[in-house]
Amino acid sequence: MSHTPEQHGTDTATAPPGGRLAASTRSTLLGAMFLMATSAIGPGFITQTTAFTVQLGAAFAFAILVSILIDIALQLNVWRVIGVSGRRAQELGNLVAPGLGWVMAGFLLIGGLVFNIGNVSGAGLGTDAMLGLDPKIGGGISALIAIGIFLSKRAGVAVDRIVVVLGLVMIGLTAYVAVTSGPPVGQALRNVVLPEQVDFLAITTLVGGTIGGYIVYAGAHRLLDSGVTGPAHVRDITRGSVTGILLTAVMRVLLFLAILGVVTGGAALDPDNQAASAFGQAAGEVGLRVFGVVLWAAAITSIIGASYTTVTFVTSRTRTSDRTRTLLVVGFIAVTTLAFLLLGTAPATLLVFAGAFNGLLLPIGIAVLLWVATRRTDLLRGYRYPRWLLAIGWVAWLVTLYLAVNSVRPVIDLFS
């Protein structure tokens, strides 16, 4: 990734008179939005959305709406504190309490390593559905593509452009299947405001899947590399955080409608792969190929997002060289790919532990950022943090506590 100067004291991407950002900075800001969105839209995102649509039907629309509102409340705070302060989450953690940032980095590294095995596995399954390749061969090739992106001379620009293109491809193809499946849009809209069923588990699962672990920091840390930091860029930071969540929401809604159309039409889905089955029911052989493209795009962008963000947690923007950072990213992808090739996918026990680490990281990380906004305003470079934003942030933080408790329970069950 491109190396940028320390931004604690001055902005490196000051807007020219009139408040318009340079074209290159706008492009990178767009990349940060899509990096956040595509990091969230991984294989697990597709599986969760499909499963809950089959289970709840049109009532799932309400869960999607509530989860989007919670996600926006959290991302607004995460992006604003990181963006205005010009410091990464773990740097702020160490300033709040010595060593806390390294605890956050440790949790994220463990969770990221295990879940990235799942991302590589998802890429392999995507190439299988798309081209008929053996999943291990497809996963290995996909990992090599991701490594090639980070080894390119202008890796930062390459990442920004690729996540935007693949994000748009996923949205466009899923929209095609949604139209083809003929979903009951009116019924879904009614359930947005008058739900036939409210499932709190579905809401919290969506929140955890959209901003859990490294995902909540992906776009904000990329934002720092773009140089769009400091109080002068609050409007751009706000727009980026909300747009990133809305992009994720668009994909969630389209996928929901695509599956809903098939389910309400009475089709029986294959329990082993409900999403692929639904795409096939909606658009035949073409639908299966489309599913392969969507799954592959979701997986490889998640590989990129997980690798990039994890490395930002264990390196310094000023003391770590470009070469070292690149080698760490390549090593991260290589290790998780080797694990996939040897294991096929992450063992269930490892996934349980990784889920617990991700679940614990979320409330700790959010609390650190909200604490900075509340008590360490000296780190915000003279910016007066809005009270209303703090209020909704702390309310949303309570949801992350619930997620943390649920993520730890499976670990306790393993030893009981």
C-alpha cells in the first residue's frame, strides 16, 4: 500500500478553495468506502442473508433496516474519531491505556487469520461454480491474484479500483437475479414498518457480520492512507462512512429480494447450498454462473480487506517501510492459503475461537473510540465532537456487548 506521512499535526490532503477534493483523493475516498463495503460482503454475508431470508421470509426486511441503522451509528463514530484524530484504532487504544492497542491487534490478528481461511475457501467455491475448477485450485489462484495486486507498483491505487469494480459487479449481477426471481416487493416494504416477526438474533447477527472484527476498521484505516484526515474533512469522512454502509445495505437488500422471490415462489432449495440453489432456481444455468462470480468477487475482496486491515494493526504508518508492509500482507495471504490447502477450511473449533476474539474486539474497540470522543478530546485536534453522535454511539455499543456475550458462549460450551 502507498506510504503516507504522519498526519497527526497537518493534513496531507487539504481541499483546495471551494472545498473540492483532488480527483486522486476522491478516488481513494471512494476506494475506502468500497473497501469497507466489500470487506463486509464476504462468503459469510451471503450465507447469513440467504439463511435468514429462508427462515423469516419478508419479515427479514425489518431486521435488515434495524441492522443498517445500528451499523451507521457505529461507523459514523469509528470513521470520525479515526479520521479526525489521524491515528489508527490500536494507536488510540495505546493512548487510552498502555498496551490496550496491542491487545486489540492480537484479537484482530487471530480472528483475521482464521476467517481469511474461510475467504480463500469461498473464492475456491466461487471458481468452482463459475468455471468448474477444483475449489483448492481456484482458491490458490485467487490468492495469487490478491498477492499480485499488493505486489503491483501502485498497490494502493490497484486496491481502490479493484474493490470498486468488483463491488459494482456484485451489485449489478445480484440485481439481475433479484429482478429475474420476481420478489414480492410490496410485502417486503410492508414488513419494513410493520414486521410480521421481529427476530433480535437476526439483527445482531447481521450487525456482527457487517462490522465485526477487522471490517469496522477497514475503510477508516484506508481513509488515513488517503490523507483525508483532520477536522477540515469531517464532511468527507461522514459521507464516506455512511456511503460504505449503504453500499453494503444495497447488496444485502438485493440478495434478500433475489432469495425471497425464489422462496415465495415455492421452490425447494438445496440445504447444502441454499444461495447457489436459489440463484439457479431464479435464472437456471446462467444463475449458477452468476452466483459463482458473486461469491468469488465477495471472497477475493474480503481477502484483500482482511489482509490489508490486519497488517495496519501490526505496523506503523511512519516507522514501517512499504516493503515490510507488503511482505507482511503477502505472508498473511500465503499462510491462510496454505492452511486452506492443507485443511480444506478452518476447523469448527478454530472458527469458534476466532468468532470469540472478533466478538470481544468489537466492544473494546468501539469503547476506545467513544472514550476518545468523550474524554480524550485533546486527540481530536480541536474538534468539538457532537453530543448526539456520542449518544447514538454508546447506545449502539450496547449491541456490541450483546454480540460479545454471544460470541464467548460457544467457547464456554466447548469446555463445559
